Amino acid sequence: MNIGTASEKSGLPAKTIRYYEDIGLLRPDRAGNGYRDYSMSDVHRLRFLQRSRSLGFSVEECRQLLSLYGDKERESADVKAIAEIKLVEIDRKLAELTELRNTLRHLVHNCHGDDRPDCPIIDGLSGRATQ
């Protein structure tokens, strides 16, 4: 199938499919005319990549997961280890975002939002913390 059909079946833009090919995540066959010829296996790999990326895995992590996906001798412990590392990273990011939200909430709560020039938000952003 051509890239347009592979795009439709995988739900990925053709540009993304070409990018994945450029970085070696996908190697479609070439037709006699030199055009890419995608198989259903390629479409499955593209869907796998799409789901992996949507869960926050980096391109390099996707490369590892895709390699394991194609390895029928793989150990699930290897896959789980990659996912556990990602989960720790997500938990760390959530903690950082929670702290950011709490800090901003505190600044907003302490700002009167009126016509006076003093503003705890500006003070907080400039390093002069409000208490």
C-alpha cells in the first residue's frame, strides 16, 4: 500500500511516517517504481508507535519497545522495566506540576486583583515571596 493508505490505516500523518522511516523505526519495502510499499505489518508497527508515543515514551524508548515487540523470544521483564522507568518519570513530572499549581494558586489567592499597583504575583515572580 502507498503512504496515503498507510496513513489512513495507522491514523498517523504521512509526514510522521516518513520521519519514522528517516530515523530507522520503520523500513517499508520499495515497489519496482521506487515508491514505498507498506505492508499490514508496517501499519501495525505504526499503530504501536502511535500508542507508545501517546503514553509519553520517547523516540529512543519506542525504538527499544519496537525491538521487543518484534522479538518473539523477549522477556516481559524487559518490557516492564522500560514501562516502570517511564512511570517513575511521569510520577516525578506530576509532583513537579502539583508543586507549580500550588505555588501559583497561593500567588493568585494573595493577589487582590484590584486597581492598586502592589501585586503578590509580580512579587513572587520577581523573587520577593509573599507570606
